[in-house]
Amino acid sequence: MKVKSLILSLMAFTVIALLAFSYPQEQKKGAAWKVPAEYKSKANPHKGDAAAEKLGKAAYAKHCRSCHGNLGAGDGPKAKNLETFPGDFGDAKWQATVNDGELYYMSFIGRDEMPNFETKITDEEERWGIINYIRSLKK
Ligand code: HEC
């Protein structure tokens, strides 16, 4: 009898442990970004440039959409495997608190789970075009 109840409690423990580990973890929100002054003061030489935005839209689909999602809501197919929420580009409040230079730093230098794109995206017009495209996602 004793062995049987020991086996039963071991089984119960295993089931509980499996459930606990497979339960989806809540994504944490990234801390505020510390953007170096030289990036913060970077002006966007392609502001309002529709041709650049078109380049940016295509580059976004290729490099960013998998995590950030179609409309930048942070819900791309790869997002569920991330520990950190990628942010919501549609959020007007967030859009108002970051300038283009800061967006440039976050987008191409990155940190932690946000990849660095300095060697993957080298064209400046394409880079600023991505920033313009992120701006167009504001709701
Ligand atoms: C592998 C997934 C992944 C890809 C691909 C990716 N990102 Fe991110 N991105 C993240 C994550 C995760 C964060 C949040 C990081 C943090 O706060 O530490 C983030 C944060 C950002 C932020 C800051 C958002 C905020 O609310 O603070 C910007 C801007 C950004 N990414 C732009 C881009 C751009 C532009 C691309 C494509 C060139 C891109 N990302 C590709 C995962 C990704």
C-alpha cells in the first residue's frame, strides 16, 4: 500500500510539474532604452520621402515582420518565442515619445532579443525608409 501511494504521489507531482513548465509565460516589457546622444540627435534625411518609405516597407516585410507583425503590433509568428514584448508601433503615445534618431538606434543597433541589423541592412535610404514606414503604422 505504501509503495502504491508513493507511486501515485510521484505521478501527481510529474503531471503538475509538466503543466507548470508548459504553461505559456507572460512576456516581459523591455526597460526604457538608453540611446546615445549621437543617435538621439540624428536627423532623418529622408523624412516624408515616399520612395524611401516604399523601400522601407519591403525591407520591413523581409527583416522585421516575423517578430513585429504586419501592422507592428508585436504579434509576428516569431513573437511567441520571445521573452520580451517587441512593442506596439501603432501606439500613438509611444510614437510621440521617440524621435527618428532613437528609432534608428533601436532598429539597427538593437539590444538583447532585438537583433542588430548593421551588416544586414547597410543602405541609409533603406534604413530611414524603414523608420518612415514605422511612422506610417501609427494608429
Ligand atoms: C527576432 C525578432 C525581432 C526581429 C526580426 C526584429 N525585432 Fe525589433 N524588437 C524585438 C524585440 C524582442 C524588441 C524589444 C527589445 C527590448 O525591449 O529589449 C524589439 C524592439 C524594437 C524596437 C523598439 C520598440 C519599443 O517599443 O521600444 C524597434 C523600433 C524595433 N524593434 C525595430 C525593428 C526593426 C526596424 C526590425 C527590422 C529591421 C526589427 N525590429 C526586427 C524583436 C525583433
